[in-house]
Amino acid sequence: MDPKARLDERARELTALLARLDADDDSLRHDRADATADDEHDPEGSTLSGEWQRVEALQRGARAELAEVGASLARVADGTYGLCESCGRGIPVERLEVRPHATMCVACASR
């Protein structure tokens, strides 16, 4: 699969994930507004606050990755995709297959 297609696919996956997480967030906000859904003292289950924090962390991570994918698509468009931002050499294809939004070669990333 070419880099643009792989990045477009990942962007679609992340967008779908964010839609699900946003729906979860909305549901938690609704449940939290309902005074009878207070499970803060339920020893058997996770608290709404804990679940809300988990969803927010997943949302932040997905949004950050989506921004990285967008930046990679911009590099594809301007012809700099696959070049290390630090040393200017090519990023190995194997690295880009695993992490298509990589901006540095392995040597520079490990410094």
C-alpha cells in the first residue's frame, strides 16, 4: 500500500475511534449529570470519574496521532515524506510501515 493510502486509512480509523470516544464521553457526561448514577462509592465497579479520565486520555492520544497523520499527509503532498527531519536521510521503509507518521530515522529518533 502506498504511503498516502496507508495514512488516509489511518486517518479514517482515528476519526472513527474519535467518534466512538466522543459518544462515550457524551454518555458519561449524561450519566454524571444524573444524581442517581453516582457510583463513586460502588466497590464493585469503576467510578464515572475514572472512566471519564480514561476516555479523555484516549481522546487526547487519538487527536495527537490524527494531527501527526495530517502532518505526514502534508509531507507526502510537498514531497518530503520519508525524509528524516533531523538528518535529511531517508527513513527506512520498514519503519514507515510500522509507524507511517514517523518523522525521523531510527538513528535520530534513538538519540
